Amino acid sequence: MLSPAMLRILRWLDEHPSTLEGAWDVPRSLSLEGIADGIGVVRSALFQPMSVLEEEGFLLTRQAHVIGGGRRKRKVVHITESGRNQLHSHTEDIPERRARSSSKLKGQLPEYTHVHGRHSELGLIRDALENKVPVHLRGMPGIGKSTLARRVAEDLVEKDTNVHWVQLDAYCDVHEAMQRMEADAPQILDVEGYASSFELENAVLVFDDVHSISSRHQESFSNLFQALENQSIPFMLLGRDRDTFSIDGTYVELGPLEQKDAIELLNPELGDERETIVEALGGHPLAILLHDASTPLPETNLDVRAYVDQVVLGEASADVHDAMSPFLVLPFPVPAERMPKPNDVALLDEHTLLRWGNKDAAMEMQHLIRNVCKSSLDESELDVLHRSAITHWQTKNDALASILELHHRIQLGETDVSNHLSSRANELMSSYSGAFATLLDEALVSNSEDIDLIELAAQHALNRAEVDVAKAYIEGQESPKLVNIRMQIAQFEGKKHPLQDLETILDELHDVQQKLRIQLSVLSRCIDDLTPSSSAHDHERIERWLNQVELPDAENERQIVLTTLVIMRHSLALERKDLDGANFLLDQLRGIGSSTDPLLQYLGMKTELRSVDSKPMNAALTLRNAELTATQLQQPLYKASLLLLICEQLVETQLPRAKTIHAQIDIQSIEAIEAPSARRVVAKWWEVKSMFDDRERVMSLREAILRYRSVGCPNRARMLSKRLHSV
């Protein structure tokens, strides 16, 4: 007769394919530690039932490499064919199958762990989610919040519900959270718009460790949660604090396990001793799982943190303490193989000190353990750990390593951190936008008067359409370096025309190159901001400012500026519908460039497309030529801009074709280009998208408006706002 513990072990193993029996590398879920986690018991509780199962031929053990566990082989377990047959013969007693590989489970779900007890809490959560009420699941580290939520996820999948899960940290913003959740939504600036992407999906969202969200991203997450609540999209917030975001909902406070449930975590061979252990450890699940027969029990009234400090860590070997060191200053989970000493991961795992993710094998130290250990270190000891981490991560040539290196430099309080951040800006602004925003914010805590750092942080905030954040950064600062930031903020808020007071602003600047950069930048934005309703006065004002640009003395710089001005004049001529003038300027450019120049190819086709209205008979041929030219262009901005012009021409007559062309634009690669012109192209992409689909029209218009505002195009934003109101 197989016991419930034996059946749970066999069920766990049965969910792994037989092909793994001969594999060189196997998942952690087949190791003793993974099995213990999965069925929710201490590792010692496996020995007796596994011994019986192995004697009966229902499972076999061997040594193998565990993925993420270093080079050292570890004991792994497989179910035999006899074991599978035996399991399936216990149809009445067999535990429920988990949705381990379900396509309904999306994002960063933790590894499944069997839940002992918690029946009333499960009922509260289920009722709330069924009624589309937000759930706040609260409790101290290690109490079982993620375990319980993961169990809820199993129930939801059985009801054909998609579960999107994200493991949050201080370097994660809303956009990153959506990516980690595997949400089917493009990256947008309008964070409230993400909620609409779940409207037609039967989904529940789980935000784990909400207490770790940085102050830099608190407001945007609050906006997201509020939008989800308003649109009746059910979600769960897992964290330690009672009320972080002022979202209404059902609060579920997780306390210790009841004795009858807690003893199930322990080895049944301990008999009545289990009650003593549970009582001494206060029913705290993690403390119970950390218990080892070789370590003394605490006094009954000893706090769980004190128990971890005095008993668990006090009895740990020097090797364990050394292995723990890099994890104490790790800001978020990373793949095991990225750690300084990957082989140490297995040692810590054997002592139940690690917290594992599911799909990507990222892990970190159990938060309770980390917090207790870290609190016992003084500043000099922490500095040593940060320096060691810098030494490790600075040798790695990738964005993730850069984030970690910069984190440790900031925590160490290095004086030249501004230079390190500036040098990585182009690399990190797009690929790790949220993390870079947090790093800048943290760096300013100890470098609050660093103007270069303030400018960088404010500019990054504006690129993210976070105008209030940018304003807060520059408040009280009078440096001329911030002139362009102030102008962008004014444009974003629609308080002034971009050219208004430009002369006064330029008079305040003494740097000739900075003056020229601002002039050209403002003029470029003004031209892109022209709309069909722009007046002749608007055109004339831009023309006047084009004439006032002073050319640099250096010949090579002079030619570059001259070419830039001709390109601007060409765009202005097209906006004026002055085709003769546009062709004249195009001929000038052709006189100094090659016919194969991507810029000339783009401008030539742009001119032809703008002339379609005056030559309707040639429209079809022009559009075909434009498509052909676009496919041949290698410059991503020119290609995307040309395809968007084609889409606009096709919307009224060939909508399906327009949608197909629009879908071919690699907008993610455009977003990765850190340039205002690229951001304006992205805004245009959203504007064109709003012309296609009634269902997505509102979200697309809102996103286009926000993006146009963020790049200093208030006229286009106002034009689309009128369109939005009419919708």
C-alpha cells in the first residue's frame, strides 16, 4: 500500500518524460531539493518513502548534472515504468496533476510547491478573483505567499484562465513587467493602456514582491493597478506591506500554518517530535523547512529571525557562509551560471537557502535568510562584497552585467559614478530603460548636485514621457546645461510654441556648439510637428529661423549643417505643397551626393508620394515603386518612414494592404535607436495604427498623443486629441 507521501513523489516524477533518464543535464525538479520543494516537505522526509519506492522498483536514482547547479554531479531521481503503472492504478488516491507545462501559465511563475492547509485563504482568494476584485496577499518573507498564489494559478488554468506572473524588483518598471509576464502587448508609454490589452483575454495577473518596486516606478505601477481595477481585470498583489498602492480589494494576511498542516512538512518518522518542532518554530513554513535534526531547537518564544540568525546560520559551516556572500548584495534573481562561483549554488541549494524561478532557472537567496544575514554586516563588510561584485560583473560584456556593475558602484558610493552611467547610457536607455531609470535615481541620492547626472536623469525621464519626474529632477537648478530640458518640458506641457522665446534662450548660452545643436533640434521638431491645419504663418516662422542659423567655421562641420538645412527646407516645402521647391532642393542634394545614397532615395520617394494627389493616374505605379524602394533601403529610419507614408496613402483605398505593410515595420528596432527622430517615427507608427482597427483605436491614439508630446510635437498631439474626442 502506497502512502500519500509516496504517491506525491511518484506524481511529481511522472510529470517528467522518460527521455530524461539518460540525459547528461536534468532539471532541478528531479534533484532531491527540487522534489522536496515540489511536494512541500523537508528533504529528510523523502528518505524513507523513496527508499521503499526504490526497493519496489518504482523509481531509480543516479548521479547527473543539475541545470544551474554547477559542475558537480548530484543525486537525481526518475520514475520507472513500473512506478508509472503503479501510480495510475491508484485512481482514487492519486494527487491532482499540476499544470506544469500549460501554455496558460505565462511569465515568471515560481516552481510549483504543494500547499499544506490554507483552505480558508484559498477560498477568500478564489471568491475575490471570480468577482474580479483585486487581491492583496500579505505576509513576512518565507510565510508562503508565492506558494499559495501558485496553487491558485493551478485552479485558474483548470478553468481555462491565462495566468500572467511577474517577479518584481527595484529595477523593473511597468514595461519590463509586461515583457516578463509575456503579455501580448507592444511597449507603450501610456502605462494605463496596458490594461486594455487584457480586456478580451480571460486572464488573471499576479504581481509578486510588490514591496520591492522602487520609488522611481511607484506612480506608474499605481496607474497600472488603478487601470486594471477600473477595467475589472482581476489581479493579485503579493508583498509584505499592508497597503502600498491604495487599491481597493480583498486583503489576505498569511500567518503561521496550523499545527496539523505544519507537521506535514516534516519527516513522519519523527512522530510526536514534529509537534514540538512546529511549536518551537511558530508554524513558519520556511523555518520548518530549514530545520535540521543536527541543529538545536530554539526556545518556544524565539522570533523566527532570531532562529535563522542564531541557529540556522550559526550552525552553518564556513563554506556555506562563504558561498552566501555574493548573494547578500544581489539586487534581483540571476541565472545560476552567471554567479561568480556557480558550483556554490548546489551547496546553498542543499541547505534550502535559495529561492528559484521556474522557466529560466534564475535564483536568489531566500529573502528571510538574506535580510537576516545582511543586517548583521557593518558598512565596511558590505563594501567588500560590493567591490568583489564589481570585479566580477565588469568583466562581462552584456547589458545585464552592466546593470549589476552599476548597481554595486552606486551602493559603494563611488564618486565617479556619473561617468560610468553616462558611458553606458546609449546601451541601457532602450534595452533596460526601467533599470537605468532606477540607477539614475539611486545615484542622485548621493550626487544630488551633479548637473550632468541631473540632465541625464531628466532627459531619460522625458524620453519615457515622465514629465513630472523630469521637472522634479531639475527643480531648483539654474544651470545653462538644462536649457534644452526646460524647453522640452514646456513643449510637452503645451505651454509655448517650440520657437517662442528661442532667441532669448540662445542668448543665455555661451557654448556655440550647444546653441547650434538646440537650434537644429528645435527646427527639426517644429517641421515634424506641422499638420495639415498649420498656417502660412507657422511655415514662415520656421523659414525665418532656418535663415538665422549660423554656419560653423570648420569646413567639414559647415557642409554637414548645410546639408541638414537643405533637408529641412525640403521637408518644409513638402508641407507647404510646394513641389517645385521640393524638387529644386532635391536636385541640390543630388548634386553633392550619390544616386544610391539611402537618404536621397528616401527623399525622392517621399517627394513622389506627396505628389500623388496631383497625379492620380500615376498613383498605383508610384506606390509600387515606393514599396520596392523601401524594401531595398537598409537605413531603418528611412525605411520605416517611407513605409508609413505608403500606409497613409493606402488607408482609404487598400486598408488590408496598409495593415500588412504596417505590420512589416520593425518598430522595436526603431525604438532601440536613442534619437529624437526615431521617437517621432514611433509616434507616427502609433498614429497610423489608429487608422486601422476600431478596437485598438483609442489605445493607439492615446499612445500616439503621449509620444508626440514627449518628443516636442504639441500640434500633432492636439490634432490627435481632437480625433480621440470624436471617437
